Amino acid sequence: MAYDYFLLVNAASFLLMGVDKLSAIRGESRIPEKWFFMISIAGGPFGVFLGMAVFHHKTRKTYFGLIVTLMLIAYVFVLIVLTGL
């Protein structure tokens, strides 16, 4: 169950990065950054981080990358603790 949630939230965060990148290219309405932070807190920092790399999106925003990276590190730590590795 938790594994399914983890996959779903990270897939959703990855797709949101792609949608926002496409919206930026087209000059359309964008997804607010706070949504990316909220979905990262909800368990999706891997998808956001991967989306940054794959779509080359929000890579110039130092604070955004720093916050997402810190959330990613925190989630890796939590996963290590929870799995007992």
C-alpha cells in the first residue's frame, strides 16, 4: 500500500513538472511552485527532482533546486530509517 502511494505521488510530481514545462514553452498559465513543494512534502521529491533533470525545468532557480534537494535528502533518510538499511 505504501509502495503504491510512493509510486503514484512521484509519478504525479514528475508529470506535473512536464506539464509545467510545456505550459512555460507555450506561454500558458503555470503551476505555482508551492504545489511542487507541497507534493514533495507529500512524498514526491524524487519525481520533482527527476522532472527537473529530464525536462530541464526550473534548473536556474537556485532556491527551488535547493529546497527540492533538501526534501529529497530528507526522504532518503526517512526511507533508510523505515526500511532499516
